[in-house]
Amino acid sequence: MKAVVLGSVGYHPNERRHTSCILFPAHGLVLDAGTGFFRIRKHIQTTSLEICLSHAHLDHVVGLTYLLNILRKSDVEHIVIRGEAEKLLAVEKHLFSDLIFPVPIAADWIALEEGPLEIMGGGKLTHFPLDDHPGGTVGYRIDQGGASFAYVADTCVREQPSYLEAIRGVDVLVHECNFRDGSEELAAKSGHSCTSQVAQLAARAEVGRLIMTHFDTLEEGDDPVGLESARALFPSTDLAEDGMEIEIPSAV
């Protein structure tokens, strides 16, 4: 199972990174549709796309308006956009309002339901609620052939995270880390997380590898969160980069 990071910053793009988007090319599966979504065009391998939204904030959904160009001269025939029901209604009503984006998108808008969703290639996708981000957010977990992956978008890591068991033991955890240590007050106010909070969570959840993402857009250097402080708590930590390929090895 392979994922490609198409966007790894929060709020708005900077000179180095675009906003949140992760693609599983062989599965036709996309997690979030930030500004990095335009890059999907050169990676498409399937005739359908399943786009799963963590929430409806613009830095995670604005890329949906790029679909017209993404689909030009492609073989994609069917698109499904999934998310919490009220978030889908908000995106469809407002982002695709005639006054904002006047061209309809040919897609099925389907609300998330309880239980796993079968994805292309025989794997299953489950979703779970996250903590303390304005408006609410969901995370996703993928299990296929002994390999497992979890995506945790905007959230504020609590002392007792509600989603700890949902991510426990995954081979790869991609988790938001918007701020460096020392910005805990701002992180809590805005519903985000700091470096040590995320690294400690990964250790508690006994994941195989942690990849931090959704960085502060004002941090444009090689190390937006203080990687060594994270590795001191959880050695198998890396930072997401736009264009990064993530291999999730199968145990079978």
C-alpha cells in the first residue's frame, strides 16, 4: 500500500508546501482536498476517485473546485465525495454556490455511515471523531492485507485522546502537528497540536512510524516543528513533505 503526500501545510499554502491532501493512487482514494489536490492529476491510476473529507474548513476542501481541470483528458468516470453529512451540505451549498463557483461538479455526495467502508483493492476504511477542533473533525484508518495506516487531521491532543484506540498499533500514523512546543496555548485555542504532544501520543498508541503534517504556514524551513525533540520521545518520527511517497508494508 502506497500513499503520496500532495499537501502538508495548514491554513494556506506557502512557498514550500500546499494544504492538506493525501492520495492512495492504486486505490483511487483521497484524504482531504486542500490546495495540494491539483497534483492528483499526474498520479491518477484508477477510473474512479473516492474523496474523504476530515472536515469542511477551506484549507481541506478548496481543492474540490479544481476537479474540472483534474478530470480533463483523464480516464476518471466516477467520483464520490464523503464526509459528515452537515459538512457535505455546507461544502456543496456554499463552496459550489453559483456566486462562488458556477460550474457544477459531477460527483456523488455521500455521508459517512457507521462501520467500515470497502475500498478498491479489498481494504477497509473506517472513520472516527477527533478532539477539540472548531466545527469537529474525523480521522481515518485504512487496513489492507496486514498493513494499516491512520490519518489524523486537525485536532488538539488531549491528555486522554478519544481516538487513541482507533489508531493503536497502525504501521503508519500521519498526524497533524501545527505548532512547535511552546505554543500550547495557541494550539488549544485554535484546536491544533504541538510537537511533544503528538510524539507522546504516537508512543502511547504503539504505532510503527509517525509522520507529522499540517504545519504552521509561517514555518517554511526544513524543520517546521522541531524534529529532534519529537524523536527524543518517539524515534520513528518523520516530517511530511509535498511529493513524499509513503510505503506501508504488508505483514502478509
